[in-house]
Amino acid sequence: MSLIHPSAIVAAGARIADDVSIGPYSIIGEHVTIGAGTVVGPHCMIDGLTTIGANNNFYRYCSIGGMPQDKKYGGELTQLEIGDGNTVREYVTINTGTTQDVGVTRVKDDNWIMAYAHIAHDCQIGSHTVIANGVQLGGHVHIGDWAILGGLCAVHQFVHIGEHTMIGGTSTMRQDTPPYLIGAGDPFRPVGINSEGLNRRGYSPEAIAALKEAYKLLYRRNLKVEEACEQMRALQRERPLAHDALQVMIDFLAASTRGIARS
């Protein structure tokens, strides 16, 4: 049986798993689906065409599934999808998508989203990320798995941030940030490879060493991006144990449309 506080308002059309907990004065809209084991704290608003998976925890005063803050939005029934095991702290806002993009904002699994963060329309958030207090993501931002964004970071719309990046607090991100990097600043400036994070996640010493070489090719050799990628492919042949890790970097650079953050 759902644990719904008597003061909560749950629309008749909402689909709520049996063991979901909904706190005092929270409001759940008619197009919302919430999976098993999820906890919705007091004074939360969850509306829109929103699907939430299992074992998420929404702390008090969250606003989830609100309409996009986009002047082009005309009331279309766009979506928000949230996966499993996410922690969403106080006053977080996550909006639905727009028809100018894929129409769906997505937050995958096991993310830690801290107080006052904003995830705008059409953002695509991977899994295992940390989005710290006050981080502001513009529309259409993509964040890769295991990325960490420090407090009060601001990310310009359409920016892509690669997996395993670690971005210091108060940084501003105006261009794409390749995977594996660590850095900070306004604007963001990379300073190297996130070696400690990669080590904790089981990357081999060979892969980490190769990624350090790839960083030098991209940032220390005065090469064009295409030239750096070509030399990374040669590095793949020399160091087969690092092939897959290097391929992630090459693929990201090939897909970038905003240019990359430079030191």
C-alpha cells in the first residue's frame, strides 16, 4: 500500500507503485508515474508527463516535471524521464523537454543532485553523476556518466560534458568539455586528466597513462583537434589496453559542435 500523507494531493490519473511514500502537502499530477520504493518528501511538486523509476529520494520542496523555461514552448506534451536510485535534494528543479529537441529531458540512474540545482529542458544526464549545490544547467546540456560538477557551476545551453570529468566549483562552461578532464575557472580551463577518479573506477594504469598522453596531444602540442585525434588513433595501436578509453575521447571530439574548452 502506498504511504501517502493525508494532506498530499495525488491526481486520479497518476500511477503510483504500492510502496511509494509521499510526504505532507506534496502534489502529484495526473500524468506522473512513480516506481517502487521511491520517497517523495513534503512540499514537493511533481507534474508534467513525468516517469520516475524505482528507489529515488526527493527531498522537500523539489519541483519536478515543470514546463520548460523556453519562450518557444507552446504547451506541447513533452516528457521527463528519471531512472532509478537518484537522490534529489531540496529545491531542485527539473523541467520537461521541448519539441525543438528530442522532447524528453532524461536523468538516468544513481545520480546525486544537490540543493538548488536546476536541470533545464532537454538535458540528458547520465548515471553516477554528482551535481552539487546551486549548479545551473541550461537547456539541451548533456552530462556523461560519472561526471562531477562542483557547487555553483553554470553550464551554457547545448554544451556537452564528457564522462569522468571533474569540474571545480563556480566554473562556467561555454564550450564542450572532453571526457576524463579535471579543471575549473571562469571560463573553465582544464589542467589535466582526472587520474584519481579513473583509478577509483577501475581504470588500469596503462589506460590512465595513455589518457595523459592524449591530453598532451590535445592541449600541449599546438595541434588542431583533427590532428590530435589522428595521433590518438596511432596511440591506440601502440597501447591496445587503452584502446576503448581512447576511443571515448576520439568519439566525443568528433561529435563536438561547439568547440572544446581550451586551457
